Amino acid sequence: MGFKDGQLVFISPGAGRGNGTGRCNKRDVDSPSLLPPPPRESLPTLLLLRPQYFEQLFTLMRTLSAMKTIVKGGQEIPHTKAQVLSRRVWDTLTLLPTSPTLLRGFQKLGETTLLELLDPASPQKLMYSLYIVESLSRRNTTNQSSVVNCTSTASGNEGDADIDDNHEDKEKDITWSTLFVQHGGLRHLFDIFMSGCLEQGDGSEWQQDCLASLLKQLCYLGVIKEEKKRSKADKLLVPKLSEVMLSMMNVEAVMSRITNILNEASLPRDPNHYKTGLFGRSQVIHYTMALLVCWVHSNETVKQYLFSSSESFGKTWLRRLVLEDPEPAVRREVCTALYKLCLGTTGFEDENSINPSLIVPMLNTLLEHLVIAEAMQPSHRKPDLPLHLHPVLDDGKEPYGPACRDYFWLICRLVDSLPEEAIKEGSDDSNLTIDLEALAIRVIDSLLNRDHLETRHNTVEDDGLVGLLNLTCNIMTHNPPCKQGKIGQNLLHEVFDFLFALPNPRSKHVPKCKSQVSRSAAFDLLVELVKSAPDNYRILHEKLLIQHKPGPHSPYPWDYWPHEDGRSDCGYVGLTNLGATCYMASCMQHLYMMPQARVSILGADCNRANKHQLTLRELQRMFAYLLESERKAYNPRSFCRVYTMNHEPLNTGEQKDMAEFL
């Protein structure tokens, strides 16, 4: 039918319908479906693109985002409803075709000043222009012919014609991003970044989103585009900054600006604040750290400046963002960036060589906060709640709150990558070498003295315990002297008990490793302790033989699987059905689930002689097993022997009604 993408089609169902006589009824003439379509210039989408109306949208967004409300104490906070409406206006703006005025200005660079195209006075308008810059630069790079829109949506026919004309005027061998850099576009974006205008004021979410978009374009336009394939893993590849970008970056000034952004992003936030932003702090941190990583691997001076300046690297923000920040995405972004900062490669240097110039000082800086990480407990663990009310998290999702999982992940990666020349026993030079023996003794002591935080049922892994186990395992891969000494042998005995110790009335919380993650880490540590250590191997071999040695008192066969006969994950013990005792089991479980009844029965005195003494004693035994047993179900046969109905012992094979039992 000849329809095109983005074309407006008006359907008039009654236009071609008559009454059979060739004449139309008066009702049909007045019907709205017979009216001609409105003129194109009167369409709302095109009316809003006119300059006077288009600017009103940005003014409305600024006005709504600036509205405040006063809470208790006289403090002003952003008005939640106004923030939501401001985002609704942005959503409306993204549904429109790209502004022809701005699009033409970017396509024909030089006819309009960059300050008019990229005005930092309005974060909303600057972010809109940055989306156009991203669309034009990436469309030329990927040879796409789709119409540019600030949200990658289809634009109108006017934008199509402008883009086609622009393609005919431009040289085919020069991409738009190259022309943008040549006309000073990259310089203008860098000046906006260095001015700090997007960090002034109240630090609204609009400023954060705009700053994230600005940093994203600096990282994209300021790096060298390489088409050759690299053999190194993609996660460790770091693009180098271009000469144009490097010529603009003063070490002290840019480092100060990056530090200010990270310090501002690390400040504590109100957890009750309603978030309406597109990206949030995690994206600001992501692109800030990406720019820092590319800069460090492109300029040797910056690499030397990181840990040689008067102020230590990450003095304010490192601990907050790596350990104390409640958002898991923020902690993950920072740790991933620090990992690439130390172990990343541009592909030009020798891939087989590991440069310890950043690994050792970064590791020593992170180890200063090891005490804080060791003291962290599972953030959602609430001992005051009943066992069945403990929240169960989905696999792979971290709870909101401070955590040490990413911190230990980064520490383990750095320790695992330590070159041999960086490991010195009793060394004092913290920038070039590390005393791995002292670190091993310290971590082992923390591991052995850690409390039992993992519960037996409904447990969630203790990130601190898992981190210490993994860190100890990574340290042992370097074979420190303590591995084959008494410290290593004592550690092997303790870790074995972490896995296989049985609870008793005096130690009900053992074993220490109860979750699948912590037990897997403990097994890995046992395997690492016996490598290159014959004495440790002999000790572990003897303990395993004793553990699995069959004998006359072995309670389980060889094919026994404890998960099939253990207490349920929800923490409750069932009652075995002896044939037709479901009514009795249901009644007993109902009584047990009543806290007052359970406490009264367990605390009753059974020593006084009465006709219900035996029944009460067996009921106490049943409730004690339901409360403390680790078995899957309790067999109530002994209770049925002493309980009488109609002066006769309870017949387990006779079906009875609940009313009869009661």
C-alpha cells in the first residue's frame, strides 16, 4: 500500500459508503469520520516541535524539578509528585520526532555555535542534545540508516530528508564523530565537565542523569576506535584515549574533578527518597571510573600520580563506595572498575607480564578496610523475628544495605594476580611489595574467630565468612611458609570441623559453614591446603577415612543422602502418619503452632502423679522433637501407646473424625 515508517494515516470508515441511491444521508455528512484530515502543520506532534513550544517543555521540566516540599524540622526535599510529572514531560518529549532545529545544527556543524547546541544552563536540554550526539556518532559508526531520535525512536519525515541531504554533503570517508571533534565538540563537552556546573546546586537526579550522559560521550568520543580483533578477554580490555583527549587533560585538575564526583556520589542518601531518575548514581560512577581507567592506561604519568600524591587514593570515597554503600549496583561498578584499573590491558603491552605497580598499592589500600569488612553481618538477618518469618531472597539478588561481597571478590582477584617479585616476607615497602605471610596469619585468625552467623534453616550465606575462606584460599596458592607449619595444620583441622562438626547440647550452632556457598568455599580451601604439602595431605586423608569408615555402630548406609531425611528448609518438623492418624497429627501441629500452648506444655511439671502423667510426658517429648530435632519427621508411636480413647489405647489403623479425637 505504500506506507512508510512514521507516516500518519487517517482512516475514514464511512467515506465510501452510500445508501444505495448515490446520495448520502445527512447523518453521514455530519459524521466525524467523513471530515477531511487536519492539516499537517496542525498536528500536535509537529506543533510541539516549533521553537516557542519546544522551549516550553524544557521550562516546564525545570520548574517541576525545582519544586520543594518542607518536612519535619524545616528541611526542604524535592516534591515527589513534581518529580514524577517532570519525568512524564520527558517521556512526552521522547515520543516526538527529533527537533529539526537541533538536528540541523548538529548535522551542519559550524552554522550554529556549540554553546547554543549544548547549553549547560539547562540539564534537561543538554541531555536531550547529548542523545542526538550519541545517535549521530553511533549511527555513522555502525552504518545504520535509521532516523535519529534522542531515544532511538523513529522521527518524522522532515528529519529523514535532513539526514539524507546531510549524507550527500558530507565526505563519505569521514564519520560525523570525527567532524564533531574537529569542530571543537569534544573540547566543549570537556569544558562542561571541568566547569563542575552539573555538580552545583542540590545535586538533583536531572543533574546526575545529565552528568552520566556527558561522561558517557567523553568516554566514547575521546578514545581511539580500533577495528582489529584482540585475543585478550573483553572484560580486561581498556581502550586508550586519543591524543586530542589527552592534550586537554591536566593531571592535577582532572584528578581533582574525578575525585570530587566520586566524593559527591559516595555521600549517604536518604533510603526513603523516591527515585525517578533514568540512571542513578551507579551510571555516574560507571562512566567516571571508565574515564579514569582509560586515562590511567593511556598516560604513564597518571599511573604514577595515583598513589604518589599527598592525598591517598580514594581516601574519602573508597570505603564508602566499596563497603558502606547500600546499593549493590554501586559497589559492583566500583569494584569492577578497580579490577580493570589494576589488571586491565590496552592490548599493546606484553600480555604475559603483570605490572605490580598498581596491584600492590591498591591491595594495601583495600586491606586497610579489612577490619570493617570482617565485622559485617548479613544485612537482612533479624534474630528477633521467628524463624518462619525470615525473608528468603531470590538466587543471585543481593539485599539493600552495606555488604562486603564485592570487596572480598576484588581482594581475592588482586591476591591471585600478585607476581612473585611482589611477595616479600617482612617487607616495609608498601608500594612495591607485600608481606603475604603476615597477611595470611591475620586472615586465618579472623576466620577462626568469626562467629557462627549462618542459621541451620532458612539460612543466607555469610558474605564475610565466604570472603575470608576465599581470601585464605587465594593466599595459600602462593604457598606461604605458614601453610606447611603448625598454623596450616591447625587451619586444616578447623576448616574440616567447619564442614562436618555435629551439633550437641553445648554447641548447637556448629558446623560454621551451613550454606551451599560457604561449604563450597571451605572445600576449595581444604583442597588448596594439601597442595604441595605432604603432611597436610596425610592429615586430611586420615580424617576422611575416619569420617567414612563403616562399623557396627554406623547409623546410615553408604548411599545415605542427608538432604532426603533432614528438617525442611522452612524450619519445621513433621509427624509420621501411622496409618490413619492424620487427624491426630493435624491437631498436634495446631497446638504446637500456638506459642502460649507450646510454652505451657513444655514447662508443665510431669513429676506429680495423675492419670494424664504419661500422656503429658509423651506430648512434651513430641513438642521437644518438633522444636529441636533435625530429622524430617517425628514418629508419634510412643504417644499413641499411652493416649486412650474410650478407655482403650489409640488404634492407629482406625479412621476417626477430628471431633471424636478432641
